[in-house]
Amino acid sequence: MRISRLQIDGLDSGLVTDEAPRISFALESDRAGEALDHAVVTVGDWSVRTSDQVGIVYDGPLEAFHDYGVHVRAVGTSGAVAEATTAFRAGRRGTPWTARWITDGTYRTPKKVSPVPMVFRGTFTARPGLRRAWLESTALGVYELELDGTKVGTDYFAPGFTSYRHQIQYQTYELDALAEGTHELRATVAGGWAVGSFTHQRKNMIYADRQALLCELHLEYDDRSVEVVATGPDWQVSTDGPVRMAEWYDGETLDATVSSDEQSWHPVSLTEPQGQPRLLAQYGPAVRRQAQLHPVDQFVAPSGELVFDFGQNFAGVVHATIRGTRGSTVTFRHAEVLVDGELFVKSLRTAKATATYVCVDGEQSYSPRFTYMGFRYVGVRGVALEDLELTAFVLHSDLEESGSFTSSNESINALQSAIQWGGRSNFVDIPTDCPQRDEREGWTGDFAVFASTAAYNFDMSRFVRKWLRDVSAEQGRGGGIPMVVPRAGNGFPVMATSCWGDVCILAPWAEYLARGDLGLLRDQYETMTRFLDAAQWWSRLFSIGKTARHIWRYPFHFGDWTAPDGNVRDWLGRGRWIGTAYYANSCGIVAEIAELLGRPEDAARFRRRRDDTVEAYRAAFTDGDGTLRTEFQTAYVLPLHFGMTQGSETERMADNLVRLIDDAGGHLATGFPGTPYILFALSDNGRVDDAYRLLLQTSAPSWLYMVESGGTTIWERWDALRPDGTVNTTSLTDGDESSDGGMVSFNHYAAGAVGDWLYRRVAGIEATGGGYRRFRVAPQLGGGLTSADGSVVTPYGRASSSWRIDDGRFALTVEVPVSTTCTVVLPDGSEHERSSGRHEFELAL
């Protein structure tokens, strides 16, 4: 037996924290049936004996700037012993900053545009005997540090996007091999989310009037003395540096001809952030370069523009090696699709998505550092093909890919790839709706429906914890959840609204099932219950009678958002069906959470609410026997999947859902709230063949229409690209072509929530206890598939399911991690309990 992984707060190494960290470890063993008997976790003089492997909270001393070694000794049920060590470092822990916030007080940020990037500089001298040097820094805006002209760290867009009035992250960077002598520390700070233009209304100065920097350099010597070099009045600032423009939507302009000597430097001004935000050691994963892509094709467009095709829609930046002459300008435009051989940019709306580079003489490299784009195609002007080498960097938060899925159907495999790329593209520090147009906001509804699929494909633990901290911080006094988090200038008021608001329950619940840490549920519990109390209050408003008091109508629901039938008015008009069903489901989930947290009275209260709401849905919307008085697909999908039906009512509802699908020509007609669950509603109620037929549909609207039309990510609208090759830029309200680009994105992950079904029903892997401590493997066969493979890296190790059909025989191999148990359900209905190890099954079909 060995400890295969030891993590602190989800990191293998390098953690700096201001809060009590959580320790977890996984075991591997050659012995079948092995499990943890107990473990002793030791941190300095602190020690605990535990039978847990996940969420072990270190509650011992936590002294600022102190390094802590962690030792784990695990004993298996067989008596085998395994040991491992790691370490973490305490952050500032509230230590007052010597540094002061600095800015250029003479600069006035123009309205509705992003400010000119500011460059700050200071010098310091390192004495002989330096043993360690590290930086602690943050900014209002996004910043990058340089030491003697070399970039510090590998992060993009530090300090990250948070609700800046509540909390701001600071970064810690170790400086290796810092020689004695004089050095220059420089920081470029662009407007970013705090000051720059944001939302389609181009609001700016949302959190600050201008950029600011806070930075400390700590120099620790052999004699244990520590010197602190801090930002303050002795620093200088310039607003005419090489980066002339940087913002999320329009892109970046860099003039390489600008030298430090040519810049205008003057003393900084002191400032402070708005409000009293907590400055905390970075608790979310940084955005970093994840891959480098090469063009798969290049050609000259009819307009004369040189076009590069990277073969994949993604979020990132170009990387260009240019042979140029001083003063020549190279322009890079970005787009997701081509129409008539030209970049189609109308769907970007006001976003210019352009990088501009002014050359010096000779060979040089350029890649934007203070913005990113969503694109597949790049149009280039200002340089000859023979003088350009173009690649691209994929950028997203540092997330480990924890799941994989493949099958014998290559179109389904392409769909899985599109789902994963949609996640990568939209996990850029927060869960965005899209990475390309003038939006890129943290829409809560998108992540509410995708959270479970995300948790299969990626280790979302640090990412989700970071974002949910802002969800809680920005919850309204009445319990409502913002429709966008962080709000960051979004114009929607904070109110309780279904699906979008339910993210405060659905996201932590999905993460608990994937990672098993009760601490997250405990942290979010008050947010969940306040939201459900708000939903109850709105349900009772203006309501008379028992049934009406449990129908959630007010104040607003997005309803069946982006359903392929109807328009915005139709979608919103379905709000009370969807709101009532989501409320019932969330009450049921919170009842389970209350039980896990040792709150039986709360559990009983929320179960009663759920039961009353289920009965109200039946009485208000159905004939009592499974037929809706007003029919649409999502109104059948939700009660079926949320377990709101019983007896013959279930069968009748499933029949009616199939009938509506048939009436739609074999297509789905669900919006954001229903799409994730429609295949479950079918397959889990005796309609497996109908589920596969819907999955395998290839004409619009369908998942495979997207991929067979060339989509490499999931689209916002089912027919974003029409069969005739035109882009669907129709208005949401009147159906006419929109002059401003409408609402069409080719990289929206919400409809990719079908990936949940691929893992849970095709591969058959499904957690039945937190972190897969208990799980089941129960593949549902159909659709002509002859094989499927799925795996998930759980906190306990790798769980997998691999099945094949050959000559009428079904063979299944299941991998069960140490300390977990699995219920295997074969196609003949037989159930088999298995503990850790590799297990094989076979039967005749």
C-alpha cells in the first residue's frame, strides 16, 4: 500500500494560505479489498487520528509566514502501512502591510473605456548572505511583475476576479537565485475587471477610479534578519509604457519601440480600495498557459486578409514570432467562425477582439498579456506570411482534468471533446458564459446546470470554492442570489430567481458528490437556506390557498431560457412551472445536506416544503394523472428527473414527453433548465431507446448537429450556425435579424450539461456518497454503441468503467479505489457489491 497523492487545499505543493487548510490523501494497493483503517496526520506538534481521507482540517497554530510540514501515516485494514509528507506555508494572517497602495493620481479614467495601463517601478539592493526572497502583491486591475526585465511567475490576470469590495486575493512569488546588488522591480497594471470596460453597456470604474498596486518584497538573510521593500511614495509611475491599450473586449496594443528611457516617469500617489475588502492569500487557481496550438490551415481571404485556422474554438491569445522593421504595425483579429471565407465578427457585438503590435527591427515575439479572446480563426494584416510564425496559447484556470469518456461512436466522442473545450474556455478565473463577445460574465444559471458535468471532467474544488465565496458575499439581504457573480456592473437586481439562484445549492452539492468535503456544504449552508426562505416568501406573496402558496411565480424567472421553440416572452412565460419544480428539488437537496451536517430538524422542515411543493405542482399544473394542462417539454422533464411523480403518473408523464419529442420531429425543445435532465427523464423511466435516439439526432436542434456542423465547442443557440452556413443573429424578441449581432455564441457550455448523462448512464459511473466513497456502475446500453469507457479521478483514486459488446456478449471491467465500495448493476438487472480492486463481469445479452 502507498499514498498515491497527498494534497493541502487541493494542491500537491506550493500552498500559501491565510485560513485553516484541509488535508486529503489517496491510497493505492495491490491487495483487493484494501481500505483505510486509520491514519495519523501530524503538523508540527499538532496531531490527529482519523478514519477520513478527505477534508481533514488542520486547526493547530497558524503563524504568519511560517512553513509547516505535514506527515501522514496511513494504516490499512490489512495492517499495511504507508507514509507521505508535504508542506504548506502560512500567509500574512492579518499582518499589517508595510506597503501602501500606489496609483497615478493625475490620471483620469475616461468613461466607458478601459484606462491606459500604468507602469510602476522601484529599486532595491540585495546584500550578501541572502537566503530567501519572496514577493507578496496584489492590484486593483490586472497586473504583471518584472524583476530586472524578466516576468515574475506564470500567472495571467492576477490578482484574479473577485467581488473586490468584499475580498481581494494577493499572490506570493518566490524569487530564486537573486544575486546581490541593485535590482529594479516593475509592475504593469491594466484596468482589468476592477477599472476597465465591462458588460455590453461598457461600464467602467466599477470597483475603482483608477488602477493601483500593493507590493512587498521580503529579503531574508542568513542572520535571520528580514528587509521589506514596499510600494510607497518613493516609487515612480508612467502611463506611456509599451502597452498602450489593454481590455477584455477590444484586446491589446503593444508598441515595442517604447523604451524605459522614453517613458515619462513621475512620483506615485497613495490611495486605498473602496470599502474594506479582506486581502487574502490566493485561494483560487490562477489562470495560466495550458497548451500551445498550431494552425491546421492558412489561406488568404477574399478581402486579402491572411487567415489562420487553429482547428479548435478556445480561449487564449496568439503567440507570434515576427521578422519586422521598426514602426511597422501587425494586426491580429479573432473570430469563432467564417462566413464566405471571411472572419465573422458581427456576433462579437461591440468587442473588437484585436491585438495590435508595433515592431522593432529584426526577429521578435509578441503575445498579449493583459487580455484574452475566444476564437478559432485569426486574421492577420501588416506582415508577410514568410515573416510570421503564428501559434496560440490556451489560457484557463489551472484545473486538473479528472475525467475521461470515449465510446464506439465518434460523433459522441466529438461531443465530449466539445463539452470539455467549452469548460476550459469558460473557466477563466470565474465560470463565464462565453469567452469572446462583450460579456464574459459569471452568469449563475449557466454554471448551475453545468456544475455536475464540470465536476466529472475537472477537479473544480478550488475554483468552485473561490467563486462560491463571492456568491455568498453578494447574496442580497432578502436571500436572493445575483444573476451574475461577481456582479461587476451587471444591471439585473439581486432577487431570488429559479435555476440561476439555485446555483448556491446545485454547485456545492455537485462538488460535494465529486470531492466529498463536508466543509464546503457547511460553509455554504446559510446561503442555501436563506435563498430557499426567499423563494418561499415570494411563493406566498399574493397567494391564496394551500396550492397557490407553493407555486413560485414572482418576482422574475428566466424560465425556459433559449428553448428552440418560441422567443424570450415564451421562455419567461414558463417561469412558474420551472420555478416551482426547481424549488422542490432544491428543498430536497438541502434536506439531505442538513442530515449530513447533523441538523435533523432542518432536514424535516425542508422535506415538508418539498412534499408540499410537489403536491402543489401536481394540483396546479396537471390533471392529477400525469398530463399537463399546458404542455412543453421542460415541464415534463423536471418532475420526472426530480422524482416528483409516483406510480402510473410517472409512466404517463414519460409517455407524454416522448409524444412531445415525436411531435417536434424527434428533437428536444428544452431551454437551459431542462436540457441537462431530458435524457435522464427518459432513460430513468423506461425510455432508454428514446434517450439514445434523442442523443443521436443530427438535425437542429440537437447536440450532434453542432458537432457535425463543425462545432468544436458547445453553442449558445442550437442553430447558431444554420444549415445554409449563415449565422443566427436573430433578435430574441421579434425574430428579425439583429443589427447589433444579437445573442449568438459558439462557445457556451450550458447545453454541454448532457456530458453528465454520458458519464452517469453511458459509462455508468455515479457517486452515491460524497467523493465516491460509495458509487455505482450501471451502464445503460443502446444507440448501437458497442463500447464505452469512462474514468474519474476521485479523492480516493481512479474509478473507471469499461464495457464492450462482442458477438452478443457483454463484458465490463470496473476499477474501484482503495477505501471505496461500488455497486455494479449489469444489463440483466443483477447487482454486485465490490470493494477496492479491478473486477470483471461478463454475460450474454
